[in-house]
Amino acid sequence: MTKVEFIKKIENGSDIMFNVDKMPLVIFTWCENGIGIGEQHKDTPLSYFETANELVENYRVNGIPLADLCDKIVITDYS
């Protein structure tokens, strides 16, 4: 998946569950604080971003921006 394709999925989705680099993540686009992203099944707080592009550019998985990992994303649930 390309960066542009992933951004469009975020902009048009509600809940997105996916794996990247063996890490299960979730995105919620309906949060009051913006678009939330975090690890699935963890009690750690979500990180929030104003736009899908900001999320993809600034959220890091193992120190690597999500933008650089888009080709490794496997969506497991999308609504």
C-alpha cells in the first residue's frame, strides 16, 4: 500500500486495525481529540493527530515514521 492510499483509508474510515512490522495497531478517526492511533490491546494512551497526513508523517513504529512503513501495512479490519 502506498502512503497516499493509506491516508485515503484513514480519511474515509472510522476504525482501522492493522499490523505493521509485526506490531498490531488501531486508528480511531472519530475521537474528540483528533485521529487517535495506538497499539491494540494495550492500556497505553493513544497518540492524537489533527490530520491523516500528520499521523502518517509523525507517528513512529520502532523509531521509523509510519510513512516509511506503508508498504508493510496489512489491514486486518476496516470500517
